[in-house]
Amino acid sequence: MPLPGKVMLRVEAAVDVEKIMVSVKEFAAISGLSERGVRRLSHIDSFPCIRAGWKILIHRKWAEAWLADFASREGSGACPVR
């Protein structure tokens, strides 16, 4: 309750927060890969993800950089997963 003679203001800010960790389904939508392909990538040791039980969480920015690095390598015509 405001004090007498005082005005209480309510300020709401629109916050657009980008997730740091995303699920397999979310990363598949972001990257254009299939969910199965993203799950296969998660088995590569250098791919930036963690497992929480059955759930796989992917560090969005690091994974995007990982994919860009893989695509830019010379002779990278081979798919990282089969």
C-alpha cells in the first residue's frame, strides 16, 4: 500500500530473451536439420550439448558456430554423422 501523497508506478518492460540452451526439437527448427540428425550430432564428442537424463540440451550459439566451422573446413563434403 502506497504512503499518503505518494504515487505508485508500475513499469513493465518488454524483454526479448534468447535462450542459451535449447532442446533437440528447438535446435532442429533453428538449424533446419531433422530431429534425428540433431540427436546423431549429440553423440559426437565435440558437439556442444549436455544430457540431463534422457533430455539433450544444446548450447545454441556454440552449436551454430560448431556447424559453421564444420561446413567451412576444406573437404568437408562428408556428413559428420551417418
